Amino acid sequence: MSNPLGAEVARRLAPHVPYLFGCDVADPISALESMDFVHADTRHAAIGKLVRQLRVDTVVHLAVMVDSPHAERSIHETDVIGTMNVLTGCSAPTSQVRRLIVKSSQAIYGAAATDPSFMSEDMTSIERPATSVTRDLLDMEALVSEFALRNESCQVSVMRLGFRVSEDTTLARYLSLPIVPTFAGFDPRLQLLHEEDAVEAIVRSVLGDHPGVFNVAANGVVLLSQAIAIMGGRPAPILPPYAAWMARLGMRALVRVDVQAYLADVIAFGSVMDCSRLEASFGWRPAHSSREVMDGLASGKNLEVIEAPSPPQEYELQVYLQQRRRREARNGHHTVKVLEAHK
Amino acid sequence: MIDVKSPRQRRKASKPAEIMQPDPGFQLSKQIRRLQRRAPLYALQGISELSVRLKQMTGHDVIDFNRVMEFVQFLYKQQALARRGANYAVDDFGFDPQWTESFIDAFMVLYRDYWRVETTGVEHVPATGRALLVSNHAGVLPWDGTMIKTAVFAEHSHPRHVRALVASLFMGMPMLSWFLRRTGQTVGHPDDTRRLLERDELVLVFPEGVRGTGKQFKDRYRLRRFGRGGFVATAIRSGAPIIPVSVVGSEEIYPMVADLAPVAKFFGLPYFPITPFWPLLGPFGMIPLPSKWRIQFHAPIHVENYPPEAADDQNLVMALADEVRDVVQQGIYDNLKLRRGVFL
């Protein structure tokens, strides 16, 4: 609830369900009248008690960290141990959980040069050299599939969401750099996912009836160099290929972006998912293509964020002033001054 | 304040609007800039005059001005491509058709002037719809793939892009992986092949793989095993006809006399070739020899008439793979007979 995805899912679900209950370790970012909220940590057994006491019938488990500044250890705790707790809570004999939706990520496939061009749902493999996030996600999904086998009364959907580039993701920060260090000699394909489509996919999986594992990512791809050009940056092919750790150290030192190991692989080799199963089962495809996601990020870069506007008039005034400033800034490059004809 | 002047008076008193240009910063003088702009034209004029003079003196074309113009066109195309910025689209495999077409000119020089490729049977390649081209593979570097691509694009009545399948090893190489993906190649994975065929593309596959390119000069024009027939199974499943292709001439571009297996193993390569010029002459050893090439496209083998379940029948698949192999081998013998000499 404390991140935009959870908050938006809750907001969209609220009108469709009789009772909505949210829990997170941090405060929710938006107050929702029809939702009860409690501070609870998925890493503790309390979550199971909650599920049983409230006689919850649908659990949407979004507390899976992928792109996070936390240490690998704490990501493991949240992803694997947290999911284990949630599953234990749901699998108690008295539990009434009939649907479970688990958020996963495209990072589960990792990225390697020798990968096929499209990863379908069954192409995860523990044998490949994997980064810690990939291993955690594989562990987590193994637990989930085991749960699904043991509890046949409960329908489990795993949504592998594509990489998102909203303002605060590492990938967006990387792509927004003025000079972007890239791996020398590689120009991978990137597949992205719009925040709205991620929310829509989860809402549809809650309201619909689609058990199984699904890849969720936008149509089409953009090349890394293309994405950088869209953002107005300039690629600098200086990172050594096949030395991801060196590249990560370099990026941390030079441009102060801490690119996680799995993301470094994606930037080197690219990762594209096959979403035909989603389309066949849901009858729906993400509305925004990868290119549109990138364009959206690029146009959003120029916007200023208006902090907490209290009265509505004040807000409108701020928006007006911002628009005016932007218009002036745009015209500033090529000033056309029309002299008044009469004094 | 209310303006009391009439429109007529106002017009009379008005001055034209003054347009303020931003400061351009440091600039060379006007004359030098004009010279810079016109330099390519002056150079072309000079070359054309020189070619005319030389023709008058010697009696035959010393400088072919058409070729010069083609080169200039190529440069202008590259410049136009650089101006696209981010305004281009690639397909899901990372294929950029515009960019690829700009490079066809460069490969045309190799195709027409260097290897003097003679192509027959290009009419067997369908103008629309899916097909699987199956070719022999030779030469240390996969130049045969580029020449088949150029042949279909340049000689076919409906220029089409051939999408070749390459070993996943090459997709891990810097620069090469970028170039291969950008020009429409993809990994030789059954899934990729199926996907390309389902999009009604022309797919080129070399079932011999690195066993074909890595064979020594003494084994030239002897086909290796055609994989495990996976290409036939994929073609049956996707309902694509198989078009066998025989390439003659690619064996002689790098006459490989020995293979340094330990060095290859150290670099993680499938083979490390020793030719009369490589690694003796360093980078010059990588220049392919100007052998005479012939490419023949054979009549399609219609495996799409089989039901998709037939793909699981290993007997049938291997029989069809052998049939394709025989056609390719026979085509090689025929074309070797038609070729007057290795370099003629």
C-alpha cells in the first residue's frame, strides 16, 4: 500500500469487492475510505492470523521486492520468507482463501547472451548462472507452485510483471542520465511495462478466473540506444562486457546509479518475454507499447512535481504558473520579439 | 488606454517585426562555410573530369563514375539514417529494415564485383508468405549468409529480407551481436524459428552449423551431418515449404589448413583456423579470397502438406532431412561443374 502499484490496485479493486483490507509495514500513500488498513509485516506469522481471523477469501500478495535499494539479504527475507509466511497463512486448515495472486517479475528469467529471443513462462531454469534476485524469485515461485499443488481449492495466479520505468525505478534513473554508460558492442532490446498496465493486469487477475503463471509486458521492444535517444541522452559505450561487477562498480562511481546485478545483465543482453499466454487467457494485452512507455517517461521528465497543494485554488494557480514557465522556457530558445508599432 | 488611431494610420506608422536570432556562437567565415558546403560537389566534378580524361587517354573506363556515385549515395544514405534520431521502429527481434537496406549497397559490391556471384533459381523463393531456406555452410566466417541475403534482396522480383538463424555463441560477441540483431538475424532456437515463420518471414538456416564453417580445406564441399533434423520438424509444425540452397565458392574464401583446438578452447570458440594468411598476416589475413561464387535456389520441398503431428515422427523427419541434404549436395556438384575455375 505504501507504493504506487499497491495503492492503485487497492483503489481500483475497492468498488468491486465487498470488503477490502490492506497491510504493509509503511503507511499507505493514499487514504481509501472503503479499505481497512493495518501495519503488518509479511515476514512475521501475524499475517497468517490476520488471514484466518478475517476469513479472507482472496489474497493479493504484492510484497515482492525486485528493484530495491535494500541489501540482497533483506530482499531475500521479504521475497522468500515473506511469501512463505503468506502461503503458510493461506494454507491453514481453517483458511478460506480461494484465490491467491502473487506478483513476480521479468527478472526471474535473468538475461544472457545465449537466450532465445523470447522467454515463455516455462523457460525459467535454476541451472543458469543467476543473480541473487533471480534466485530469490525462483525460490519464491517454487514455494508458490508447491502451495498451488497442495491446495487444489485455491486458484493461484503468478503475474510476472515486466520492467517498469516510473520515476523512482533504477532503470528510469539509469536511462535519464545525460551521458549513459552502456556495454561496449551491445545494443539490447528492452521490453517495458506501463504502470497502468501493471495495475490493470493485477486487477484483472483478481476479478477474473485465470490460474497459472503469466508474463505481463508491453507490446514491441525499444533498443537501448533508442531509449537513450528518446530520453535526450547520449550513449557512451564504455562498460566492459562480461564483467558486470566491474561495470556496476564503475557506474556507482561515475554516475551514482546503483544498478543491480540482474539489471546490469538486462542492460547488456536484453530480456524480452512472450506474452501470448496472457493474451489467450485474459483476452487482454497491455495497452501501452514499450515505445509509448518510453515516450511517456521522456515527456514526464520535463514536468515539475507540485508539492502538497492545500486549497484547490492554490493548486490551479500552481499548475497555471508551471505551464506558463514551461511555455516561456520553450520559447526562450528562439525568441521572437514583436516590437510594438506604436508607443 | 483606448487606441484612437485608425487601422490605416496604424499600418502607416508600423515597422516590420524584428526577428531576434539566438547567438550562433563561433562560426567560420562565410566564404569558408560556403566552400565546406560545396566541397563534395567540387570533388565529384573533379573525379568526373578525371575519369573522362583517362578514358580519352587510355580508351577504356579506368574510373567507373557510376560506382563513385553509388558510393556517394551510400554516404548520403548513412547521413540520412543518422538524422533519424530515435524515430524508427524495430520489430520484436530487434530488426531495423531501413538500416539493413542501407547496408545492402555495401554488400552488393562484394556480391557483384568481388565474388561475382551468379544466382539461379531465385524464382523458387516465394514473393509472399513463409519459407525455410536450408543451405550448406562453409568458409570460416559466415559470409555465405550475407550473400544469400543479398541475392534474395537484389535478384528477386519482390525484394525480401531473409532472416538467418545464427549460433547463440555469436549473439554473445560484442559488435557482432549488435550488427546481427539489427540486420534481422536471431538465435537458432526452435522457438525463434517458429515465431519468425508464423510472421510469414523467410528464414535461412544452416543445419550444419559450426561443423560446416569449421571444416578444413581438404574436406571442402562435403556436407556434414544436417543436425538432428530439427529444421524439418519446425517447418512441418509451422507449415512452411523448405527451399534447399546450394552455395559454391564459399569454401575457398579462407582455405583452412589446420585448426588449433587448444587456442579455440581457451577463447571459448568452436575452432581457431589456420589459413595461409591467418594469423601470419594479422588483420590482412581476415580479407577473404576473391573466389567465384554460384548460388542455386532449388525447387521447394512441400513439407507443409504433412499434418503437424508428422513432426513427431522421427523416421519421416530424418528421411526428409536426408532428402534436403541430397538436393543441396547434388546442387553443389552441378554448380562446381558449371564453374570454370576457383577464381574465374
